[in-house]
Amino acid sequence: MDKMEKLKMMDKIIRELEDVTNSETALLKKIAQLETENINLGDKILDEKLPSIFEHADEMLTQTTALQTEYNERRETFVKDNKLEEAIIAASLTPA
């Protein structure tokens, strides 16, 4: 795999990590919505289980966000170490 192919794969992974982060954020919002709706309902099972589920989902989001940040830094280092800045600019100017 040449350097530009590797960079393209890294960019794809970054986009997919962003998608995972967005999905996890939506999941947290949905769980919070369920907790809010249960305030009126007062179901004990939901009272007991939802906070734990929310906590686990929040931890996943925290870990995914940290990985996304770390991997973005790794990509930037790869670009600098392999002097790909000019190649990226040239590729962005070339019509698809």
C-alpha cells in the first residue's frame, strides 16, 4: 500500500469514527429522553436500568471521542512525516 492509499484509508477510518461518535451521541439523547419520559411514568425497572445504560453509553462516547482525537493526530503526523501536504493540495484541485 503506497502512502497516498494509506492516507485515504486513514481518512476513511476518521469518517467512520465520526459516524460512530454521531450514533453514540444520538443514543445518549434517546436514553435521556426515555429517562425524562419515565419521570411521569415512574416505572421502577426503567428507574433501575436506564442510568446504568446511560453511563455505559457515555463511557463509550468518551472513549470513541478520545480515539478519534488521537487518530486525527496520528494522521497529521503521517502527513508531515511523509511530506504529503503538497500531494493532498494537488489531489483536491484535480477534478474527480
